[in-house]
Amino acid sequence: MDLSNELAEIIRRDNTSFLSRVGISGEATETTHSWMEDSLNGNTATLDESGFDSSETDMTFVSTSNIRVGSLLRNTSEAGKTEVIQVTSVDSATLCTVVRGYGSTSGEAHSTGSIWNVINPNQEGQDPPADSSKVRTKVSNFTQIFQYGINVSHTMRSVLQAGVADEFTFQVARRLMEAMRELDAALVNGIKSASAGSDSVYRSMGGIVEFASQGTGNLNTTSEALTLSVVNAMAEQIWDDGGYPNFILVGGKQKRAISTFDQSARRSVYDSTVAGYVVDRIITDLGFVLDVIVDPWLADDVAIVGDLNKIRVLPLRNSAMRAEDLAKTGAAFKAQIYGEYTAEFRNAIESLAHHNNLT
């Protein structure tokens, strides 16, 4: 018996879990669920040269992969810098020869580590530049089995109990609620197993904490309180990477901290029978509106900002949650609740920002 609709209804009614906001959609076709990720070529370069003064014509970057002859470079990370520099040759993977003070601008000194916007004008009738296609990357997660047993005696099923018309049906409903709880916990805190598993090796899926805390992603481990400024900085990290943040995921402790943001500056509506404050959405300095999602399984010292459109929970093909009758032995009704699911976090490095060690 297919219980996917019943599970979906339980998830819909529960408004205190991450799973209730993500929902279930699509399907996986293999136990190793894979997806392809692509990204645009960058249009910035990072200066990697100390003592770059106002007349230096050799310019060293971390990488010149997106710079070509004729490129215009402008420092966007240091206040007050107006100089535009033009590239006359790309000498290596890190070195360019440049002309200082392009157009009406004048030469200035710049600091190592500064970020430069790369603009690529073209000449009339010139041949197209070299192909800059990027190789797509393959990312994967494993499916995880959620399985529960039910064993109800014939006598128990026959007895009328207060509030329970059928003990077997009652137990099925209870196991479904536990399945929703366990799937939500895996979506948040799941750890991807080392292998695809087998009949002798457990297989588990990775959750949002694992995908968001990748070393090359937007990970912050500073010990500090969660403030509106911290949330703005996390949203800006995603925006800097080309993403569109629309939620912040927290546990109970940090949800209470969020509800005190700018409390003294709010406009209050008087109600003689209601007391307290709650914040359900945060408008960031950049204009992004973050829905506040609270989940009981997220650690108290963690907050994650991200794009909900990049996240999916999928059942394995023909393995959505279902109840299956088992062979009857003796005077008992036996069944199992069984389902296999995985989670997909697209462009996790760019679309998620993870802050742990919050006080």
C-alpha cells in the first residue's frame, strides 16, 4: 500500500521542520543519486603582488584564466580606488603586462589580495576569443533506507480501545510519523556513507550540514553571537557567489536570538491578550528576504543561510514510503513500513553559508 500521500500530508502539517519546507519531489533512479553542476566563468581576479605601486606594469594575479589581451581591470574591494588598468599581454597563468591609468584615470597603488572586476571589450571585426567552456562537475548523494516493523496480535486488533478503532492502522500512522521525523533528521544532520552500501554495509545520505560545511564553501567558525549583522554577512557571501539566499535554518536557541533582532525599533500592535515577539522573516541589507526555518535537529550553535530552490528530497524509483504485509505466522498481523530517500543540494558551495560555534 502506497503511503507517500499520507507521508506528504504529515510533512505538510508539521511546520517545525526543515523537511516541511523542502517537501518531496521527483525521484532518484539509482542508489548513488548524481547530478551535474555548472557555473559561469568568473569576472573577477585577485591581485597576488605586494608593493604594487602606481607605475608598475607587471601585474601578478592568483589566476589569469578569465583575463585576455584588452581586458580592463578595476579594483572593487578597496575604497576610493578609481584607476582602470588595461592588459596588453597575458604572459602566464598568473602574470600580465598592463598599461596604467586607462582613459581618464590615473595610476594608484593597490594592495595584495584586492579583488578586480574584469571587463572584456572587443575591437571591430576581430576574431572571437578562445573557447572558455567549463567542464561540468558530477556531485552525488546516497539513498537511505527507512524501515519499520509492525506486529499486532489478532486479539489486540479485535479489542476496542478508547480512541483507537484499529490497533494495526494506529501503529501504521505512528510509524509514518517516526519516518517523517527520521527523514527530517537525516536531511539536516545526515552523514554520507563511505560507500554505496550493500546487504552487509549500511548506506546513508548526507544532509545539509555536511554539504554546507565543505572546506571550500562559505564556512565561518568564529565564536560570536548571532546578530542581524552576522546574518547579513552570510547572505552577502552567497550573493557574492552569484546565489539568491531565501532562508535561514536554525535550532531553537538561535531562533530565540533572531526574535530579539531590532526589538526596540519595531512597530508594535497592541493586543491585551497577547505578549511576546516573533520574527518569521528577515530582510537583509541587500534586499533578500529570508524565511526563518527552525528545526529541532539542528545544533544550537549552528545557522545556515541558503537557497531553498537548490534543495530537493527524492524517493528512489518505486520506493516511496509504503506499507507491505508480511507472511502471517501464528495469530498476528505483520507488516513493514519501507521507503528509500535521498537529498539533493545543488551548487552547495555557492548557494549555502554555514556558521557554527555561535554563542
